[in-house]
Amino acid sequence: MEDQISVKDEKAARNILKSPEKLWRRQPVIKKLNGPTKPARARSLGYKAKQGFVIARTRIKKGGRRRPTIRKGRKPRSMGLFFTTKQNKQSIAEKRVSRKYPNLEVLNSYKVGEDGKYHFFEVILVDKNHPVIKSDKTINWITTQRRRAFRGRTSAGKKSRGL
């Protein structure tokens, strides 16, 4: 009897399978995951299922940036409230995740979905102080790099730099 699923649970499970974005919206903005949602995409970007690799999902609001309202005097040309950022949403997502986990280095990221209000990205992070990472010849180059996301060294960052 216990292994039977109630109708209510089955409908909830079906809805979650249809659109995981509904579930993701209710979770924290940056959430550490056990593994990637798209394993093939993550592996193509350098992810390996071994110690030292971490996946974090984040959400970024759609649309342009809205600056805080200016209360004091300015020239009219600098009073603009809405403007388009020069960097893409994926790069912004990488930077936010990098600030949340300062001991980890951003390797790469990819888009996992979107809804009417948010873009969802998964960011691949590497613990550069982990012995497994230091001994792996294919990834130990990252141990010499610091704050890659902030210097535009990731794939998304290179796009906004025009490289």
C-alpha cells in the first residue's frame, strides 16, 4: 500500500516534470546542486563527476537594468533610470555565484531554462585547493587563476569583451 502514489502527489510530480522552473522559482536565488540538470552540456564545458567540482543554479531577472531613483541634483542626461548593460545575463549570473562562493573558481556556465520573469543558469565551479583538482592534469591549470568571472575569462565573459 505504501508504494502507491496518491492522485494528488502524481499530479504534483507531473507538473514539476513539465516545468521545473515553477519549483526553481520557490527555491533560493543561488542553490548548490548535487549534479547537473544537463549532464551532457556540463561535461562538454569541462565538468567531471569527481570531488572538487560543484554545480550551482541561479536565476537572473529578465529585461534591462533599473537604476535606483536619483533623489539629488544631476544633469538630465545622467538621470536615466533604465539602461542596457554591456555584459550578458550569463556573465552576471557567473559573477553573482562567484561572490556567493569565494573559495571556488568559475569554470563555465550554461542556460537551463527560462520562464516569463527569470533566466535560469547552472554555473560549474571548481575548488582549486582540493587535492583531486591539483592532481588532475586536465583541470589543474585553474589553480593558478583567480576571480576568472570578474576578469571576463569565462566563455560568457569573453563574449561581452568582443573576443
